[in-house]
Amino acid sequence: MSLPFLLEIGTEEIPDWMIRNALEDLRAQFVKLGIAHESVRVDATPRRLVLRGSGLPERQADSVERVQGPSKSAPAQAVEGFARKQGVTQGDLAVETTPKGEYYVFHKRVAGRAIKDIMAAALPGIVLGIYFPKTMYWVKGGPRFIRPIRWIVALLGEETVPFELGGVRSGNLSSGHRRLGAREVVVTCADFEERLRDHCVILSADERRQRILSGLSGAKVDAALLETLVYLTEYPTAIEGTFDPAFLELPAEVLVTVMRSHQRYFSVEDAEGNLLPQFVAVMNIGADPEGFVRRGNERVLRARFADARFFWDSDQKKKLADRRADLGSVTFQAKLGSYRDKAKRMKVLVKELGGKASAVRAADLCKCDLTTEVVKEFTELQGVVGGLYARAQGEKADVWQAIYDHYKPVSMEDSIPRNKAGRLVALADKLDTLRGCFRVGLIPTGSKDPFALRRAAQGVVKILVEGKMELPLLTLLEGNAELIEFFEDRVRTYFKDVRGFRYDEVNAAMAAGWSNLVDLESRLVRIQALRESPDFEPLAASFKRIRNILEQAKFEGATGFREDLLEEEPEKELYSEYLSIAGQPIENVISVLRPKVDLFFDKVLVNAPNQEVRQNRLKLLFELRREFSKVADFSEIVTTS
Amino acid sequence: MQSFQEIIFKLKQYWAERGCIIQEPYDVEVGAGTMCPETFLRVLGPAPYRVAYVQPSRRPADGRYGDNPNRLFKHSQFQVILKPSPDDIIELYLGSLEAIGIDLKQHDIKFEEDNWEAPTLGAWGVGWQVMLDGLEISQFTYFQQCGGMDLDLVPAELTYGLERLTAFLQFRDSVYDIEWAKGVTYGDVRYRDELQYSVYNFEVADIKTLWKLFDLHEGEAARLLKAYDPKSPEKKRFPLLPTYDHVLKCSNLFNTLDARGAISVTERVGVIQRVRKMAVGVAQAWVNQTQEVAE
């Protein structure tokens, strides 16, 4: 018989951002249980995690267990005792030949366990095994979960799978929407989703997403906000509201941040991308016939905007330049001083990087917005607010834009600062943080990276490459071995994962140097193109051979080369070829070089008995490798043949 | 329209009917209702407890001279502690909103993750901010630790921001315009507090004097804590509650000094540690003292 299965863990409101991972965890644990099933799906709202399966068997298949008894030559009493212990008579036993001789055995039939029993034993562990970033207890000594568990539905076919968690017994009672549904709702596997719908709970996240989207009409769809609202509601409905157009005097950045991050509203723009005095909120009920919810949200937004305007206006009373001294009381990091100290270091660094007056000015002012009321209130606007204030206070475009952009890129997908001054200030900011933290031992380990140093280093790499800035990265890292190693990983990750170069290409190119990332990028592009050549892989294989020979001979390149010691024709040919093509780009010579190298290895024994001849051949190979490893160390290429 | 004080009456009535002792505000200045002994000390130990009270809460740095329509130096929290938390705690909470006239079928309620932590009290918990039509009206917290100790009975703490809740229910854009009692506005009652404390906290408070007071209160608390003997047969007489008052004084002085801009960032961490050490000391002694009394 094939049965449906339903598990619903009813809880108090789970943080929206944890729900999807929790569901995947629940699914994986269920599958790991190894019970046959046709399909399994998981769903959730803030108050329930649901797993539904179909086509489960009622029982496991029966099996046969072989129990070995006494030897055939054992006394009759022993044989009788064995049979009695198995609950049978001697006639039910068989005799089997084993490597040790003939023995009595009993083939015991073991009935398959009921799936219900297996589930009842396993489900508590599965539920409590779901990973959440932060858990709580609600009864001392009781289970830990993300929030208190208030009900559990566990049904296999028509029957309850009985178990208990934290004092809650499983059954067939679910619960509806907090205000629009009944507290207790009887469900079956078949009618579960419909019964929830009757009680104003939409189980499917897709359906909730569609409900929200259908109400968005002109609003800007912010994907992250949409997901938050999908998992913050059981019965979402979008409603539109408006605000006083006078608030549009405030920068759009501030208004959108208030709406999106603080109020979870979608902002609305016209066709040209100008902000309109409207918003869309998503409520967790079906309708707002009296307009209470709309008016309430409008009033809250008005107060929020009034706050923002109050902060904006009071910030204007003190110019950014006059806030520099105040940065002395804002700690950057205990061992690395204040933001005043940091800004001073950044100014020096920007000059070292070749920054002109506007970049130096931006470095001087860029942290001053940390003392403004708007940034204290909306920390995510740091930099942006400084840029806006600088513009309002008459700073030149490249200065205010540099301040505005200097936290960029905030992710691998984000763009780099729009102008050169901004790139220099962003580099100086990140390099200063990285150097300082590594100097005082604040080095990321495993998943711990409280100062987001990985992101800072990725940002440096991205700016240098995409900003085409030919700066000597290794020099900028001040010879700090740990920091250099840290950066090596970031550079590799960037070219491999973000830019899609193959790992052996990245290894080969980096082995020929990676201090100038713009140069590294152009060499990678060349290697990628070279790879198309039929001569590439064979030549790479030869270079690997050269490397091995030199390593085995521990050859350091010390001896001088003597042309008169060349004996055989292939080595003479290789040498003259080397002389004629040295200094040319590898692309131009690969097709003539490869046959000469092949021929050399075919005909010439490097390890000649004569010591001088041998050293001379090693020297030839050494020089050849050095000459053609300027683009990449081709011996790092993984060849298919 | 319900006045500010009528909303308070209704909340007190509602929670009294659900087994809460109704306390009056604590008479030492605090930054939040959580810091009152009725919460901070009562959540410790194995004895169940239910209490509700209004607590005027002082946040010196939030003062705005009475100019800002939404920010106050001193706001009124309605604080409820249910220890242990009953299974239907959220239903009870929603019932309290209906008791003050909010029809929850016509309004939007959301529970958004918001975990709470008070480093100076060695306390933390998990919970939500409760949003009513986009307005944060309550904090809801399941305490997990207090005074650095796991709690025997997990309490639920509910905190209502009374001014903003009332402004919402009375359709007022400024807290100063809400009706405290018929014909009397919030501004009539509290504007002078806001103005004068802002002037004092930001401009006039004498930094040296405040530091001296801090040291004196800290010294007295430390002297008392040192004198507490967990083995003494007389220990239940020991004045832990007065000791805790000195800790609260230190906490408020710290907040005032901070608003005054007198605490550098490097000092800050150290001062928080000093207050925390005292608070944790009192909490641990309190648990020890109640244990003995129970026997």
C-alpha cells in the first residue's frame, strides 16, 4: 500500500531569512532516513515548516536473518537448547557447511517494521536537527529550536505518527492565521493545503510571491525585499500609499532606504526613474476596507521622513570639513586608533598611489559622515551621505563622487567607484584596513571574518583589475607574508570564480608574477587564446619535463653557457632557434619552437656522461624556460594527454 | 478617543486579570523597564512571577529639547513579565491590543525578528519587534540569560512604547499633541522635562561631578558586594536591593556622561565592564540568597 505523509511543525514566528535553509535541511534529513517514497516537497510560512511525501510503504520489506547454532557434532542437548532458544524445534533447523565445518543454523524471518514506528522514533531527531543560526530554549532542559514549538501535525495516511517534542504531542490539529483563522484546524494529508487556505494561510511561497507581485503594479521590484515579505506573511496583500511630495526634496537614497530597509515598503518610480511620492506596503491580512492599514503606514512613514529631514537639516549646520576633529572620538579599532587616524593614513596612502588633489581631498573628508545624525540613524548610507553632503557643500564633482563611492564594491557583483579619485580612496581605505588588521593579528580564520577582510581584499583586486590600475600590489602589502598569502587566494578566486579562467591557467599565469594585476589579466587572456593552438599542450608538457629535469639536477642556472660544447644537431638547432626567437611574443613562435623542443627530447640525452656537456645542456633548457615563462609558467598547465 | 492614561488603565486592568501584580514605577532612574529589580532580579531563580508596571525610562542621548515629534529623553514603557511564559503568550499579547481598542482583523500585525542584548546586565534573549501597520509598538523577548546565568524558568517580557502607541491610536503626528487626560496634552505635562533634561545632559552637567558620583556609587556597591557572605546564616538580611540601587545609579550616570560626550570610545568598553561586573555580582548573590531562604 502506498501512503501519503504530512509533517507540520507549528511554531511562533521564525525569522524570515532562516526559513529557506531550514526547509532544505528538513528535506535532506528526511531523505537521509532512507524510507522509500515517490515524491517529497517542503513548504513554509513564518509559523510552520511543512514536509509532504507521497508513495511511502506501510512497512519495510520482511527480511531473513541467519542465526548460527552449534556444530553438527555437538551433543544433542546443545542442539535442542539452541532450537528452544529460537522458539522452534530441531526439525526447523538446517545444517550448513561453513569454512569451519558443518553447523546447525536457523533462518529467522524478521517482519519489516511499520514505517509509522520508524518515523515516530526518527522524527524528533529530524526536527531538532534542523540547523538554525541562533536557537533558544523555552523550558529549562527542554529542546532548543528557533522559536517555541506550539503544535505538530504528523500523519502517515490516516494515522497519526505519534511522538512528542518539548511537551507538544503530534496529532492532526493544525492552526490557522493568527487573526483570520481558527486556532485549531483538523487536517488530513489530502485536504491540508485547502484547509489552511480556508483559514487564511497560503502555504505555497510561490503563491504568496505571486499575490504580492500582482499588487505591485508600478512599484520597483526589489528581489530581496520581496523574499523577506514572502516569508514574513501567511496571507499577503499589497496596498498602495502616498506621502507628501515635499519630502522629495530629500535625496532619493535616503527616502528609499527608509522605505525599503526600515519600513519594508517598495518604492515607486516614474518611467524616467524619478522617485514618486508613493509606496507599496504588504500586509498580512486580506483587505483594508476602512483604510486603517494604509493610513497607519502613511503616518509612520511621515514620521520617519520627518525624522530624516530633521537629521538632514541639523547635519547641514556643520560642514564635513569641520567634522574632521570629531572623528578622533570615533574608534576604528582599539589597536588601530580612531577614524581620524585612519583618515590621516588614507591621505598619505592616496598620495603614494599617485592621487591628485581631488583624491586627497576626498580621503580627507570621506569618513566625516560617520559623525552625522543621518548616518547614525541609517548606517547603511555611510559614504553615500558623505557624498551628498559634500555635493551640497560645494565640493567638486570628482571629490563628492569619490566620497559617495568609496565603500564600493560591496560585493563581487557590485560596480567599482565611477571615477579615478573614488578608486584611489576606496583602495586606500581597504588597504589601510587590511594592513592594519594583519599587523595587529586580526586575521580571518575559517568562517570568522568580523572585519570583512575578505570582502575588502576582493574589492582591492576588483578595483585594480577593472579600473586598469597598474599598481605594484606586492609592494603595497608591505612584505607581510600572511597578507600576501591572503591576497594570493583572493586574486586566484577572482580570476577563477568571477572571471571564469581555468584554475591551471590562473596558476600558470600567477607563477610568472601577480603583483601587477592588469598585466596578469592580459597574460591570462593570452594564455586562453594560446590554448587553442595545437602546439600548446605538447609545449606545456615539454616545459613540465624541463622543470622536472632541472629540479632533479638541482640546477640553479649558475654556469655559463658555451656554444662550443653543443654536440648534436638537434641541440644546435634548438639553440639557434632560441637565439632567433628570444624576445618575441610566445604567440608568434610557438609553432616553430615546439618541433625543435620535441626533436631535442627525442634525440638528445640531457644527462650526458660528460659533466661539462651535461651542465651546458641544463643551462640551455634553463634559459629556454626562463625566456618563455614570462607570460606564464607553462609547466603549471594540466595537459589532457 | 482614549487618553494616554486610559490606555494605561486598560493595560493594567487586562494584565491584572491575567494574574499580574501591578507595580508602580521603580523610584530609581533607569534606562529601560528591564533594569528594574522587578524584572532584572525577579526573572532569576525558580519562583514563578507575573508583574506589570509603567516605567519612565531615561535615555539621555535621545533627548531633543522637546523639538522632535518622535524622540524623547524620557519615555514611558509598559512592562509585563510572565515567568514562566505560558504557551498562549502571543494570544494573550494580541488580546491586550484588542483590550485597548485595536481591531486586529482591520489592522496589520507582524512579528519581525529582533533579539535583545544588554551587555551591562549580562543579559540576552530572543524575540521580535511587533509591528502594527508599519509601526513598532512592542518588543517581545524570551529571556535566555540574565546576570550571566541561564534562567530556570524562561520568562516572556513584553514592552509597549506607550507614547507612540497612543499617538497611533489618537492619530497624532507629534507625541506632544497626544491627549494625556481630557483637555491636557502630553506637551503640557512633559515638555519642560524634555527641554530641561536635554539642556542639562548635553550642555550643563558637570562632568567631574558626575564621574565623582559614579565612583562613589560604584565604591559603595563594591563594598557591599564584597561584604556579602554566601555562607552566613544571616545572609537573607543582607541588603542586596540597596546594592543594586547603586548599580542603577552608575548606569544612569554612565548614560548621562555618554550623552555629554565625556566618555571616549576607549573608556566606554571599560565602563560598561565595570557596570556589568556589579550587576552580575548582585544577580549571582540574589540567586544564592533566595535559594537559602527557600530552604
